Amino acid sequence: MFDNDYFERWLDSEASKAMEKITNHESIDQQEMMVLVLKAQTNHITHMEQDLRGEMIALREDMDKRFEQINKRFEQVDKRFEQVDKRFEQVDKRFEQVDKRFDTMIARMDKFMIWSFSNTFIAAGIVVALVKYL
């Protein structure tokens, strides 16, 4: 639709003609003055575009660095969670061991209570038999 190269070549040639008049101390008309203003604006826009591109590249690089740092932090957090998981597994194993010990202790207490009851019952039977026969 609009060829920038053609426009820039035309603007450069018109601006150089106007600048020749100025350097020769000739007067320029309003159209030539507008060409110089337009040339100054296009130069300004070009410099701003270059600066903006440079800043965008710098911002992109900075963002990439920050994302890399964030990724490293997430990796560290993942490692910490893995360590916590391992600790919970160890605690779970310890609770299983304690549970086994508790079950063993309850079984031993049950056997002791049965033994105590049977010995008490036998002793009571002996006492009753002795009292009956004496």
C-alpha cells in the first residue's frame, strides 16, 4: 500500500534541496519548511523506534533472567518438598514400628491378665478347698 523506501528517498531528496537553500542563505517556502519538519520528525521517530527496540530487548533479557531465577527457586522448592516427603516417610515407618510394639505390648498384657486371673482363681480354689477340709 505505502512504500516506505520510496517515501524516504523522496523525503531525503527534498530535505537535502531545502538544506542546500538554507546553507546558501536562500529563503525557503512553507512547503520546503514542512519537508524539513517532516524529515526531523521521521528522524526522531526512527531514533525513538531504535531506542524502544533496544529497551524491549533489554527488558526481554531481564525477564528471561528473572524467569530463570524463578525456575531455579521452584526447583529448590521441589527439592525441599521431596526432602519433606522423605521425612514423612521416615516418620510413617517409625509410627508403624511403634504400632507393632504397641500391639505386641497389648498382647503381652492380655496374656499376663489371663495368667493373673487363672492364678488368682487357682489360689482361691486352693484356699476354699483348704477351708472346707480343715
